[in-house]
Amino acid sequence: MTAHADKRLQQRGVPPLIIRCLRDFGERVYDHRGAVIYHFNKTSWRKLEGEWGREPVRRLFADHRDAYMVVSAEDDLVITVGKRFKRIKH
């Protein structure tokens, strides 16, 4: 994780558990500029609920449904983390 991503993680209140779940369950979208954007969508939420159960996921992740992270495709470093306000285009 880059220093920038670590700083954004703290500033935006995104727990490290969300980062792990984004990497394991989130949808991957290539941005065609050398990075991959991980975000949650309906399919990824269903996979997460199937793995952990519906209620725990709703309680733990209620404030983080719109979280995303940008990862370098070259060296697999997390570049930044945030919460999206607009749709991620494919």
C-alpha cells in the first residue's frame, strides 16, 4: 500500500477489512491507464453475504457499500481508497 493510500484510508474512515473484502469479492474494472478499480456491486455483495451471512454483512458493511480502491496493475500496490459518488463506468 502506498503512503497516499494509507493516508486516504484513515481520512475516509475505510477499515482495512473493507480493503480485504474488496480484493476478495469486489468487481474489477480496468481503467486503461495502468490501474484496476475494485468496487462492490450487487453480485459481489451476494457473494459476500453467501460467505459471511446476510445480517453480519449488513451490519458490518452498511457504511461501506460505496467503497472502492485503485490498485496498480503493474506492481499490485493500492494507490488510493475512497467512497464513490458516481457510477463506475466499464
